[in-house]
Amino acid sequence: MNTVDINISSRIPEDYIDDIKVRLNIYMRLSKTRDLNDLKSLINEIKDRFGLIPEELTRLFLITKIKVLCHKYKHIVSIKGDKNRITIKFDDSLLGIKAFLEGNLDEEFEIKSKTMIFYPENSDRVLEELDIFIKRLMDLQKEILEKFNQATLLSEK
């Protein structure tokens, strides 16, 4: 299972949902979410029951969305960091496709073997930017896999 650990305040505020059992149930449901449609349904349910969603809970939903995306993009092992720097670890080295990634991604990042360090443009929107970045990686996945295979074939010769 992929690990996503981003040091940003993200929780269900007690003044939004005061019943501890309800909060714990929602945390449990979020931790088991593996599909974006299920997440959207849960967000709509919470909005219908409790009203306007506070910023901290919105961030928790974004982190859950990133976890779901990472689960789908099976090459990401972990994502860790804070609002200024996010480290994304992959299951294979990225060095063979470094030039390809640099040519196809506009975001600011560094590649070090199996690690990509992502620097958000706006630290207050790090989760939103990370969400977009991971989606772009997913869009490039087929091409990335072809580049991985080409790099593997060349290294075997």
C-alpha cells in the first residue's frame, strides 16, 4: 500500500462535527476509500449533513484523493513532505526517463534515482498542485512505461 504523509493540518474539526463517534466513522471511511467516486459521495454526504466544509477537512479530502490516485498509479511507493517540498518515491529508477519527464512536465522538480522532489509554486496550494502533478504523471504513464522498457533494454545490451 502506498504511503502519503504530508505535514499539513488536515482533520475534521470538533466544532464542525462534535460527535466523536461520527468523526471516527468518517475517518475510518476515508481510510478505506479506494475510488474517487466513493470519495465524492462521502464529501457530498458530509456537506448535506453538516453544511459548508471547513478548510482543514477540505485538505483531508485532498490528501485522501492523492492516496487514491497513488493507489491507481502503482509505481508511486510513497509521498512525504510539507507545504514547501514533497518527496515522491517510485519503485524504479527515474534516471533513464529524466529527460523525458523534464520535457513533459512544467512543474518544478528534481530527480534522484527512485525519488522525485516536487516544489510547489504556491506553498498554500501544495495539495492542489500535487493533485494536478500526479494526474499529469498518470496521463504520461503509458509513455513513461515505454521509456522504462526502452531504458531497461538498453541497459541489458
